[in-house]
Amino acid sequence: MAKEKQSNHDRLKKGLDIKTPIIGFYDAPDPALFEPWVSPEGRDCVFSFYHPWLQGKTLHITKDRYGCGGAGHWMWGIELRSRKEFLEFLVDDEGLKASHALMEKWINAAKPYRAEHPHLFLGPLKEEAWLYIKTITFLVNPDQMSALAIGAQYHSAPDDPPPVIAPFGSGCSQFQPFRNLDIAQASIGATDIAMRQHVPHDTLTFTVTKLMFRQLCALDEKSFLDKPFLQRLKHARGGRL
């Protein structure tokens, strides 16, 4: 069986004027694949590594060095608080759900990621590490987001699973929000106000499964990428998105 290759995303990035790196979420056995990498210090939010990502660096996350408690919980299943304390923090201190009961139902339904290896990575795409990628994330402005959302709908039929979702959750949990990684699906993220201080005010994330990434990268001249709607939007923005 031929080894699966990373899709060429050059045409997609050029068509949507995406200059920021596309970020991969990797579950891998060997940190050497991801050099140069950096690790969290103390309770760093994973999004505080936005600028290192722009410099081509990868964030290395382990059970021992994961940054904030949210990343420890959602990426490794680590419980730093009792359930009662966790609910009080999320509901009473931060006001994220209407009641403790509602938040507890959500926590019970939203299972933490189950790592396959001792190392998780978030950083610019590396073709040589494609075997270990779980999801792919675009860091985009609203115009680019709208175009990617249209692209995600391009092959979708009404009875297919929703091609685009926008689940509630911490910023780090939104790097892997999918129940099924084997379908074509995308998710709007960076909607957690606790992490938004670390990214530009007009930046959101659009995270996709490998199959959705392949479909987006395959958009050709017959798609909206080369049609008037997008060209008129670029013209309205001064020539680029």
C-alpha cells in the first residue's frame, strides 16, 4: 500500500491569501521530527505560542509539560481539581454555562483526547510527519474563514454529516473537536475568550480532518476560488483577503 502523502496546499493558500502557517496537531513517538520545538513554561496557554508558530517552531506537549490546566485536561485527561471545584470555576467564576448541572452534562459528553504516544505537537505542517497528524488548523481572518467554510460545503450533500461545526470548548480542545476523524469535517474555533488575547483580534481557527483537508486542497478552477464572488470580495478589500 502506498504511503499517504500530505496534500499540496499551495494553490489553496495563494487563492485565499493565507500567509500564516497551517498548524498540524500531531500525536507522534519521536520529538526529533519536529525540531525546532519549544515547551510550555508554567501555565502557558497553547495559543501563547502563536508567534513561535509564525517563526516555524512547534509546541511540544507531554503529560509532564502541558501548560495550563485546560490543556492538561483536554489533551491528557489530567484532573487538577475535584469535579466540584472544576464546576465552580467554570460556572461561578467564569460564567460559561447557566448551571452546574448543565456544565457537568457537557463535561461528561466532551471526552478528553486519548493520546497514542507520549508526545503531542502543535506547529507548522511538516510533510515528513504526515503519518502522525490528527487535524489541520488554518489561522484565518473572517473573509478567509468564509471562503474555507464554502469550500467545506463544496462536496457536501444534505444528508451528510455537518461539514462545519462550531462546538463549545477551550481553545486547546478545539484543535481536536471531532467525534470521527475519518470523515470530511471542519470546525470553527478560537472562540474561547480566555485564549483570544494571544492572537490578533481578527483571527479565528478553521480546523479540519485529513479528508476535509484533501478536499479543500483539491479545489480547482471550477470551484469558487476562480469565480466572480471571491474576486469581487478581494477587490472590495483592496486586492487581497
